[in-house]
Amino acid sequence: MTGLSTLCYIEKDGKYLMLHRTVKKNDVNKDKWIGVGGHFEKDESPEECILREVKEETGYTLTSYRFCGIVTFVSGNGVTEYMHLFTADGFEGEPIACDEGELEWVDIDKIESLHIWEGDKIFLRLLAEKVPFFSLKLVYDGHDGLISAVLNGKEIKKGKN
């Protein structure tokens, strides 16, 4: 099974708006901290999807954002997700409660200490380094174990991620 999704890291004052996924049952992201986003609706572009998802989950309308890359997320249990990764540094509107968990502004340098996917650490570093558009393939073991990571077609050596 394959899916199409978006993920956005909204930045303000050296912090990212993070979503602690605590609500949905049978959530692949249960108890993890992630950016905001979600699945494509029929005929949406990546930009249309991220604008809609951010508005639905946060109440914010993005005014400045960048499409950073594609992350191929292979779960190891039959699901592959093609995640369109964005950052944003401009938004307007009033925050709302999210029905998928708690939203919290987290210092960017503290995010790696949160309960996040191992592969997220790789693309968060790429975002921090302002790497131009990239393709990252992350293969998991069906649980939380990252088996391999391939950046722009080249395997990332263990210990270098």
C-alpha cells in the first residue's frame, strides 16, 4: 500500500511547531513528535495539501514556505509513504487546538532529544543545513528500527546520520 502526504516544520524564534501525537488509536506516529501535515485529498498538489493541513491542524495560514524534499518512508510492514517535506517561516492567524495531539513550540536544538523517528533526525539536519531540494529514502523494520537511509541515491553510512 502506498500513500501521499505532506509534513511541515513551521519556524518561529528558533523553534519549530511540533505535534505530539497522542490521540489517534492505531497511529503509526503514536506518542511521537512530528511536524504538522497529512494526507493528500483528491487532485491536490503538495502545496495545496500542506496549506490545507496546516490550517486544519493549527489554525494558521502559511504566508512563506519552501518545498524542501521528498521522503520515501518504507515502514517495513507493507506501507510506503511518499512524504513531501516543507518548512515555513511565515504564517498568520490564531492557533486552534489540534484533534491529533498537542501542539508545542520546541527549541530546534532540543528536538532530537524528543521521541521522534530515527530517520527524522536525518532530514531535520538536512533542513538545518539548508540543503537544496533532496530525496531521502528511509527503510524501517516494521517498528522503530531504521534499517537504511539513502540520500539522493547514495546510502548514508551508519554513524554518519
